[in-house]
Amino acid sequence: MTHYLAAGETWGIASGDFLFLYLVLCFFSVGAALITRGATGDRGRRMAVLSPVEVGMLVSDGNAVLAAIAQLRVARVIDQDGTPVRSITREDRATLDWFVRSVGERIASGSTSLVRDLQTPLRQLRSALVRDGLLRRHPRTAGSALLLLPVIVLGFARLGAGMAHGRPVGFLVLAMLAMGGLFLYFAFRTRRRTAAGRRELEAARQRNAYLHPRLQPSMRTYGPQAAAYGAALFGVASLMLFDPVLAAAPAAAQAAAMTPAFTIGGGTGSGSSCSSGSSFSSCSSGSSCGSSSSSSSSCGGGGCGG
């Protein structure tokens, strides 16, 4: 009798047994994907504190440009509406870093598209932070998603075989939908910063927490560095507290176009909305099937793993 039941099961494996094993594979493949996704060459950062434009680049390209614009305004290289009022002097070169000077030169040249004309300086700044282990060389890596692919293919194979034998497949479908969603997440979700970069950005946020726009800080009271770090961390919202006219100027508007709206107070592409625990719970929605080796009647009417 036992032999007869085993022979009647898809691939000779009971639905409940297969579903249990499939959920285990889901768990381990998602865990491996998370480990692969989080793996970086987490090298030590140089000891110097990050400059405002470097902090801004950790958030987004646009925040780096906004930090530079704030510094140019503090140095009175540009006026309130972003128009150049003087050229960069030798003294400025001692206080303004190369990226800030590059932004000033583009503005002085009458650039109508900072997004286009700053691509080379932005790439150089980004590369420097990649070398320091703070930014990822490839923010979007599909390699971790490929670890889920064999499990998904196995699920499809079992689904087809189970349906051909008239077996219940409801819980297997739920597990596959969860795995499919996680596959898309790992394949298309970007992560801008490394673990070291996240630590540096969090440290900068803690040091400058008093500059958050919701606290309505007086940038003129806190000084020029505060204006630059505020723009780096919180974008146009902070720049508006420092100089509302400048925040509405074309240069700032072009920089803001490179800055995702949701970066204020949070950051972009850094967090993960799913964890291995949550993904496993999604897969395990059919755990009520157990691992019984009996026929499909042990699964009730909902169906198991084919």
C-alpha cells in the first residue's frame, strides 16, 4: 500500500514533503543572495572626515552638486540667483576642493545643463569613493538574483508535473510568487553605498542631526560649513533654509533633478525592504501541509506542492 502511494506521487515525492524541501531551498537561496548582495571589498576609509561634496555623493549625485553650490555661495563666487560674480582666485583654491571649483567653472561658462556638463567630475568623484570602499562600483548587480533562479526553475518543473498528475499546487504557487518577487527585487534594486559607506553616512547624519530641515535650523547662525553639510545631507530643503533665492535658482534646480525626492532624511538605494526572515515567511505560507508522506488528502482542499 505504501509502495502504491509513493508511486502515485509526482516524482515519487509526496506533495507535503516536496513543499517542505522547497521552502528550505527558498530559505537558503534567499540567504545566499542576501550575503552575496551585501558582500563588498569593505576596506578601511582614510582617516580624514568626509567633505560636504563627498557626503553629498554618498546620498546622490545631485546632493554633491548642491553641496558645491552652497560652498560657492558662501565664498561669494556666485550670487543669490546662482549667477557668477567673480572668478575663482588662488585663495579660493586653498579653501575650495577641486569638485567645488569644477562646479563653479561650469556655472561661470554659462552651462545650461549641469547634469550633462558635470558628468566627468561626478564620475571622478564617484570613482574616488569607490576606491575608498564607500560606494559600489556596480550599484545594480544581478548576480545575487541568479542564485534564486535554479529554485524558481525547479518550482516550475514541479508545478508542471504536479498539474499533469492532477495534484494540488496552491501552496507551491504561493511560494513561487514570493520567489519571483524576490528575484525581481534582487535583479533591479540598486544599492549605492557599501557597508562602510552606510556607516560613514550615518555618522555624518548624527554629527549634523541639528541641521535637519524639520528642525528649522538657522544656517547663517551655524556658519558656512553647516550650509554645505545641510545641502549635502538634505538637499534643496536645507538649501532653502540657507538661501531661498539660491534654492530656486536654475543651477540648484538642475542639481535637484539629479536628486531623488525621497532622499531627504533617508538616503537612496541603501536600505532593503525585505529580509531573509520575511522572505522565508512568504515562502512558508503553506507550512500547514507538513511533511506527511501520505496522499494529497493530508493537505486539505487548498493544495500543496504538486
